[in-house]
Amino acid sequence: MGRAFVYVVLGGGVAAGYAALEFARRGGYSRGELCIISEEAVAPYERPALSKGYLLPEDPSRLPKFHTCVGANDELLTTKWYKEQGIELVLGTRVISADVRRKTLLTATGETISYKTLIIATGARALKLEEFGISGSDAANICYLRNLEDADKLVNAMSSCSGGNAVVIGGGYIGMECAAALVTNKIKVTMVFPEKHCMGRLFTEKIADYYESYYTLKGVTFTKGTVLTSFEKDSTGKVTSVILRDGNHLPADMVVVGIGIRANTSLFEGQLLMEKGGIKVNGQMQTSDSSVYAVGDVAAFPIKLFDGDIRRLEHVDSARRTARHAVAAILEPSKTRDVDYLPFFYSRVFTLSWQFYGDNVGEVIHYGDFTSNSPRFGAYWVSKGQITGAFLEGGNRDDYEALSMVVRRKTKVLDMPELERQGLAFAIQE
Ligand code: FDA
Ligand code: NAD
């Protein structure tokens, strides 16, 4: 049993949705030549909604409202849209092996799907506690958050936990966004993570302090510098408390785990070059096999702005842009320059909202008001006399645009105390 396509997008997440839109806009395929294969049962959607609008106690966001590409203020691609565009959605279908030499994919149902050109958009999976030697994370009240199924489990757990206690494991993006959602759902939260402060991959201690103080005022307790070792469970298998390395027991009616991800590369290991935990691609998003492209969380690609350094980014803007770039490169190779991407991350929690551009390397200068409840503060990272990164909480569209420009231009900094004194004005007047 088998089907043949010209173009196959493997994975049906954010990148797949934006790739589909780019194919449709460019019109470079005929009906039935392009398919998206996804393990998920629904058409591509904006994954960031799962830790934000989806978890709201009132008027939560539900599909079809957040299918791609609404996150970039673009068209809402429903199942009907794919049909109209002649793009085949092969949903609820897991690919279990790939043969790059033969250009075939084998699905769990035994179907062989062949392609002329493949775009790998398999994203990533949430790391499980088992991978750190802790067992029992399949309990009914332990939640991870990567896909809709996880989000539904989390919503159900929250609905039977009002007024109760949640323990959030991990102080990264999932931990911070879920802790905020739990508080909004009137659940008491303790966050547990091994680092000295939250968001260790990006935040400075000063920035982290602001968010931790804000969360503390909202009732969140921080247990830092330690990890969990096991769970206590009742006779039904539900977790009742989390046991920490220091011997403390934290009562828990539910647990949310966000301890990082691994890119879904396994189908291609030994067949394509890998780097930084992902599939290595060039500036056209093309892998070491010229018929295969990789985009989104799974792709490790050169960042021109960082002198071609290869990075694997785990953020939605990068997924959207690399997907569109790959399609342009496939359909119009001679007209498509190498990708020139400015890394961009953001988050929204409670009424707070921040954006970051560039790379958080070098010396840091903080500026602005770190004390208010409606704050406006930020930081620049400066390396070799140039701006390499910029962070701002509470900015408006023009502020963020100005910051992105100083990072993109690697604006020179002649006087660090002056940069600190000017703060945001430095970027705006540039
Ligand atoms: P994505 O994970 O979206 O899609 C991968 C797809 O491949 C899935 O459909 C999966 O089922 C499928 N797949 C994998 N293996 C397969 C196989 N063998 N066979 C078939 N299908 C397979 N970023 C940001 O910048 N701002 C934000 O606010 C957020 N918020 C956020 C919230 C939550 C809850 C998560 C989990 C993530 C975010 N992110 C984010 C990160 C952002 O969502 C992420 O970078 C993109 O979803 C990456 O898009 P991809 O398409 O690469 O992977
Ligand atoms: P992360 O990498 O942001 O954070 C992982 C956290 O796990 C670390 O901060 C650390 O505190 C913790 N940790 C690691 N090992 C641990 C252990 N043994 N015990 C306890 N804690 C441990 O990953 P995440 O928060 O799980 O997020 C998953 C993915 O989702 C990431 O790719 C992230 O970019 C994405 N995401 C992004 C956003 C956003 O950009 N706004 C929002 C949600 C999710």
C-alpha cells in the first residue's frame, strides 16, 4: 500500500501550517501533489495558545480559533482551506521510519508514502521525568504540555483542583506560563527548579528577580536550587505530594512538568547530518541530502547575524519564518537568498509581556523601572563594543521595533554608562 507526492511536509505543527500557506501563495504545486503528515488529529495550530488562551478560566480559546496562521495576523487555515487548496492532510498518522535514499516514509498503519522533496517539521517532544531517573509521571494528575491532548489533560486537572495545590516542576517557559495560568485558575502554586533563578537560559538575575517578586505577590512560592526525587501517591495512583532531594514534601493536588524538550530527529539519525541536537541545514534550510529540508524546532540553521553560527531555536517566530523560507527555496531556488534571521523570543504572563531580540551574550546593562506593577524595564547585552541582544518588558510596538533594529544593525556602543543612562531612548533615537 502506498501513495506518492511531489512535496511532503512531515509534521503538522506551526511550521507545517506556515509552509502550507507559502505553498498556496506561491502556487507552485498542483492538486494532490502536496501533503502534510501529522500524528496530531487536527490541522496545524498555533502551539503558543496552549499555555495562554487555552488555559483561561473564562472564555478560553478553542479550535478552530487558533489554527495557523492567525498568530502572525494572517489567514485562518481550517481543514476546509486545505481541501480548497488541494493540500492533503494525512492526520492522526505517525511516521515510524524514513528512508532518505529511497525517498520514502513508512507510517504506523503500514503505508509507504514517497516524495520528491521532503520538509521535516517534526518539532520536539517534552522531556519526561523518567529521563532523569524519576518514575511515575504517567499519573492522572501529572501534566506535561506540548500538544492539544496534554492541554486538555491540564484543563481537566485544573478544573478539579480549584483552591488546591499545584507543584510546577521547571522554571523555564512552560513553568512560568503554566504557573501564571494556575494562579489565574485560583490554584496555589509552588515552583521547583534547580537553578538560582527562573528562566536561566535567558534572564539575568535582576530580570528574574522582578518576575519572581511579581509571582510571589500573586501567591506563588519558589523552591529553588533543588529537584524532586519521587512522588507520594494515594491508592488510586494519584500524586498527593512531591518529595524533594532535601527531604521536604510538598502537598500536591496536581503537578505540571516543564523540564525542556528534545528535537524529534530520531527518524533521520544516521541519514542526515545533525548539529546542536537538531538536523543541520544550510541557509536554504536544506539538509545534507539535497531533497530534504528541515524547519522549525528540529532545524539547526546558520544565523548570519551571529557570523553563521549554527543555532537550533525553540520559538514560534523561527518556526514560521524558516518554514516559509524553505518553501521559497524549494520553489524558487535561484531567487531565494540564504535565510537572514534575527532570533526573537517573547512571553506573556498575567498582565506582563516581554520581548527579546538577538543573543544574550556579553556584558549586560539594565535600565528602566524594575519596581512598578505595570513595569517598563529592559536590558542590553553588549559584546565587542556592539549590541548583541535586547530585552524589554512592557514596551509598545515602536519600542520593540527600535530594539530589533539596534540588534540587527549591531549598533556600536561607545560609552556603557551613557547606554545605561539612556536606556530605551538609545534604541529609539538610533
Ligand atoms: P511543532 O511541535 O509545532 O510541530 C511538530 C509536529 O510534528 C506535531 O504536529 C507532531 O505531532 C508532528 N510529528 C512529530 N513527529 C512525527 C512523526 N514521526 N510522525 C508524524 N507527525 C510527527 N514559542 C514562542 O516563541 N512564544 C510562545 O509564546 C510559545 N509558547 C509555547 C507554548 C507551548 C505550550 C509550547 C509547547 C510551545 C510554545 N512555543 C512558543 C514554542 C513554539 O510553539 C514552537 O517553537 C513551535 O511550535 C515549533 O514549531 P514546529 O512546527 O517546529 O514544531
Ligand atoms: P525550558 O528549556 O524553557 O526550561 C526547562 C527548565 O527545566 C529549566 O529552566 C530548569 O529549571 C528545569 N529543569 C531541568 N531539569 C530539571 C529537573 N531535573 N528537575 C526540575 N527542573 C528541571 O523548557 P520548557 O519550559 O519545558 O519549555 C519547553 C519548550 O516550549 C521550549 O522549547 C520552549 O521554548 C517552548 N515554550 C516557549 C514559550 C515561549 O517562547 N513563550 C512558552 C512555552 C513553551
